Amino acid sequence: MTEDSTAESPAQMRRTALYLTLAQVPEGQVVTYGQLAELAGLGRAARWVGRTLSQLPADTRLPWHRVLGAGGRISLPAGSPSGDEQRARLRTEGLSILNNRVDIKRHGWRPIEHSG
């Protein structure tokens, strides 16, 4: 049985849109789960984004660590392996973390929208 690779299910299309958008977030900048959902054309799907990112394989090259909760809050608990890794990666990229938050005004990714 062969699989038609051109026919993606709606769930696969949502994931693909999410991953393609996430891959564009530049080093040293961050987005919130909600922002990422909107930029990927998924509407108000912040929780779905969080769940989907939590299922990425350990060896993923996607910059999952650049995705934060509302207001720049780090959602992953300090002391957890993924939480510690996220904090370490953000610091390596030159972001400072204060009170479990990254300054979203300073480090937030704002892709410029081109019209026409």
C-alpha cells in the first residue's frame, strides 16, 4: 500500500505550518505560544502549540526553546530537564531571564509583514 505524500491530513498540515513558522524564529528572539499559533495561521491555538511542541523528538533541530508563555514567562519548570535546557539555550543566545521571564518587549520576534 502506497501513501500519497501530497495529501496531508488537516492535523499534519497544522503541524507543518507550526514547524515552518517556528523554524523562522531567529536566534536571540522569542515568541509566545499564542503568537506562534497566529503567525502560523492557526488562530487562537496556544495550548495546542504547547502540546504539539512537547511531543517533538529529543533530537529536533527546531528552536522550541524560543517559545514562551504569555508575557515572556517560561512555562517549563526550573529543575526539570527540559526547563533547564530551555533556560540554558536562551542564556547562550544572550537572553537574560529575570523572575522566570524573558523581556518580550526587548527580545520578542516581530516578523515584518510584506503586503503585495
